[in-house]
Amino acid sequence: MQMPFEFYVLIIPFCVIPVFLVSLDYLNRSADIKRKNYNVIDFDKFVKRKEEGDAVDHDIAKLLDIDKIAA
């Protein structure tokens, strides 16, 4: 006995669409978690880096002829 074409037309979307929606939800949540992690700043590292100064700060200090950089 062969399955009618209409049966496949009805069954396949009901099997494929939920899997597709769950996959999209998973990708959206994982991307959201990654976005939130990128926005987290370690304050201690930030302050230490600012105390040491970056390349621009060192160039400005050379132009101003000073030894220490105050952030």
C-alpha cells in the first residue's frame, strides 16, 4: 500500500517546522549569551591597563615630556 501524496504534504511540515524553530531558538539564545559576555569588563584589569597606559598614552606622554601617565 502506497501513502498518498497529500499525507506527505501534511506530515513533513509538521515534522520539519518544529525542529527548525527549536534550532533557531537555540541559536538565538547562544548568540544572546555571547553578546552579554562581550559586554562584561573586568574592572581590575581595566584599571591596571589604564595605569600602565596604552600606546597612544605613551605617545602623548612623550610629546608632553612627562614620565607618568595619570588616567
